Amino acid sequence: MSKLEALFPGIAIRGILPDSVVTVVTAQFGSNAPVLTYKTASGSVENELIIRYNDSQLEVSETGKTWSFDGDCALFSRVSEAHRIRLAHP
């Protein structure tokens, strides 16, 4: 998976604007060049077409959120049920 596929809403990245961190609002994927909508530090929202050879410039910043809700819901259900059974057994 390249860095372009790792772009999801809420993630903070470097490399779009010089010496600045932007927050991804949406990433609409086409064939080879997604359209990235992002919010700058000043609060303005802008769009940019990211070409596949430019993804080497992108760097995920640690200041963005470190969690997401894209996990396996069936696995979560099984784990929570197992934990509930473990707590119910004396």
C-alpha cells in the first residue's frame, strides 16, 4: 500500500504545503491521482490533485489522530462477548 491509500479524513500530513502540516478532509480516489481536500493550519480548506510520483514527498505527522473506527466489527463482537463471559464466570 502506498502513502496515497493511507490518506483518510482526520489524518495530519506533511509535504502538501512547504513547512506546514495539513489535515485531510477527504480523499477522492480516481485511477492514479486522488483529489485531496485538506484544511490548513489557518483554517482554510483547499483542494489539490496528488499525482502518484508525488507520494514520496508525503509524510504522516504524529500530530494527527492515532486511532480510527475502521476495524473488523465481527472480531470486536467476538472479543467483547468473550470478555463478557469471562467477567460473568466467578
